[in-house]
Amino acid sequence: MTVVEPADGVEMKKAVRAIAEHVGPVYLRVGRVPIPVITRPDDEFVLGKANVVRRGQHVTVVACGSMVSKAVAAAEELAAVGIEAEIINMHTIKPLDTDTLLKSVEKTGAVVTAEEHSAIGGLGSAVAEFLACTRPVPLRIIGSPDKFGVCGTYEQIHQAFGLTAERIIQATKEVLKR
């Protein structure tokens, strides 16, 4: 099963085309509200191949879906205090692009993952499992907690669950202390 979560509307179009040509089952995970566009029409989209959105040397932030734009916003704030975050848009969660991930982690030595999905069994878990077996590094997983959901607007729910640029910044500072 291939699992895909595009970062924005531009990437969504590319994902749908790639899925239509793919042989085998695919789960396409998407949100309902408009999110900031961070990808460009000429950016490459290949199932199973992540895109490095921003280069950095201090921490790797691996994000998918709507959390990619929040990771980019967090990276801009972190840069203002001298922390350069490398942002990976992991639009294909399964299969995980371990080559891009490992190359980044070898450089940075610390990882934060960010996703709208449950913090259990999603992108963060896949990254943690891979790194535990290949290159253990300090890691923080940002995702929906394993508890009953809440009602509210998209932003209210993200605030309630800590799915924010501010939480990415906090998690980055935590992994860098380790």
C-alpha cells in the first residue's frame, strides 16, 4: 500500500496524476481547508521520493501535508536565531524515502517530524523505526495525540493538538539540547 499526503494544491494535482499511473493500491490523505502553497509547478513529484524544500545544517524537519507549510514558517523563525532547519516534504509516507532522510540526518544529527495524522503509526513512527535501526539520533514526533478528538475550526483543532509552527520550533530546540 502506497500512502501519499500532498503539501498543497499544486502538489495534489501532481499526486493524483502519479497515482493514476501507479500500479497497486494507494491511499491519498488530504485535508479540507485551503493551505498555503509552498510547492512550484516545476517541482518534481515522484511517488516514494521526498523533496527537500529548504536546506539546513542543524536539524532535519520531516513533514507531510499541511504541516509542510508550518515547518517552513518555523524554519524561517528558527533562522532568525541562528538555527538552520532542513525541511523535507515527505509527500509519500509509504514507501518512506529513506535515502533522502538518511542523507539529511547524517548532516544534521537531529530530527523533528510533523504531521496531522496520529502521532502513533504515521510518518513519525516510520521515521523513528527507520532511524532506530540505522542512525539513532534525537527525535521528536509532532502529531495528533492518542486521545478523543475535539470540535472546532481547523486552526482551533491544530492549536489544541499542538500542530503548529510554534510546536515545531519548541521540538527543534528540545532535540538540539540533546
